[in-house]
Amino acid sequence: MITLSRNAPIRKLVMVAAICTLLGFSQAAKRDSPQDALVDGNTIVRIFYQPRGSTYFHSALLFRVASKEDAKINTAPMFKDGRTPYISLQEMQGVIRTLSNSALVWKHSGHIETPPKVEQYTIRDEMEITIYSSKETYQALIVPQNICATLGPLESVFSTPRALWEIQRFSANYHCRVEHFNPDAYPQRDVVNQ
């Protein structure tokens, strides 16, 4: 018969192994989160979802950084890669922080990528959120039943009126309940000189 004192070292060893395993998972999760991504003037957050069987094309929404003095701030022109609201660096940091604190599971590549053009979109069953940073790219997928819960917290990040309106309109397009949303507050298309 094995006594308790002889089991104590085995129990300690099992406990230490379990703690090390948990710490390893925690470190892996941290590495796969955009919370440590370099957020600068080149950071882009792209949100895209083209539901199967949709009767119209849903354009991607891409948040880009502009200085508060830039004429692009508070605009949302349509480019070849999608609708582009310009926001401050502080707002972009808030977007990254909010997405990092969500329940999304992130995968990242260790290289720089650029957003695809409109004609290169992919139809899949989930919404895509992609963060393009100056060093690497992060992507997470949102199942349809979690779209509203994921996009809703982003509203509190925006102080730029047009960016707030764009995330509200984007959410409303996917049948999310959006408080105090006026669909006619801004024109559907900004004029862009390219």
C-alpha cells in the first residue's frame, strides 16, 4: 500500500506539469492576439462578410488612420478594396484593444499583407476581421450568431462621427439592433478624386 507521503511528490509533479501546460497555452494565446501588434498610421482593420445566397454585394469596411488635421478624417470614401472610414490613431488603438479583448480566436502570419480588392472577395460562412499591421497580419472569423455581440462594443471606440455611423450601418446591414442610428445622416458615397 502506497502511503500519502509517497504520493505527495507525484502530486506535486503532476501539479507543476499542469501549471506549465496552462502557462504555455496562455503564452500561445497571447502571441495569437493582436493586443501587442504595432498600431501606427499604416494599421488597417478590415471587416467583411458576404453571406451565401445574399441578393446584393456587401462591401468590406476598412478603418484607416488619418491625423486629426487631415481632410480625410470623418470621411468614408469607396476604394477598390471597400468603404474606408478614416479615424484617429487613438481610435485605431481602441479598435485593436476592443477586438483583442473579445472572445475571437486569432491567427496571425509573421509577414505584411495588404487588403484584397473587391473582386477578390471570398464567400464563406463567417464574417472576417483582418488586422493589417506594419509587421504582421491577424485574422479572426465570426460565426453569424456572434456578429452583433462582436461589432457592438466597437461603437464606444469611435469619436469620429462618420466612423461611428459606418460601423452602425455595417451592423444594421446584418440585422443587428443599433440604438440611435439614422440611416440618412450621411450620403452613401463620398466623392473621391483618384
